[in-house]
Amino acid sequence: MAKPARPGARSGVSLDAVADAALESFVEGGYRLTQVADVAARLGLSVGALYRYVDGKETLFLAAALRAAGILQTPDQLPLTAETLRGADQALRAVIAAEARWPALDRAAAGQAPGPTR
């Protein structure tokens, strides 16, 4: 098995650039309509080259969300996988909870009336 690529290996693109391009793509097209190929094209990379950074669309989305929250950290080895991003959803929840938006979303999802967020 080949050794995972290092950040920016061969392509000159950083994980931050990948996350930024993913974020732009997901904002413009939504999750369902955005494809890995869309993000690769935005970066001027092949889809295969993008898979040196992330292992799939879900990981790409999570990297974009972590970037938007300001908590994306480049690991020692790429590609990012679900294994390397374990707990990222909890990190995102902590960021959102600190902004007091998550409880309001939970209430809305439960069909409850809006109320204080703190």
C-alpha cells in the first residue's frame, strides 16, 4: 500500500485550499448536488489528485465545515479519512453551541417553538 500523501505533495495545493474550494462548492450547490469532481475542477486538480487529500465526499464536506468553523488542522498524513476526523462533529457542535445556535436548531428539529437560545 502506498504511503499517504503529505500536505501539498506534488500538486502544490494545501488542505486549506481544498477545504476553501469545498466550502465554496457546497455553499453554491448544496450537499446533494456538489460532487468531488466539482471541487477538483475548482482547484484545477484531477479527481484522483483530490483523493490524496480526502477519502470521499463526506470527508470533504466535514473538512469544509471545520474550515468554516476555524478549527481545521492539517494532520501529519493525508488523505483525511473518517478515522482521522473522528470526533470532528463534536468539535463542530462545541463551536456552534458556543454561539448558542445549536440548541435552537435542536428545538426546531423537534418541532418546538423558538425560545431563548441560552
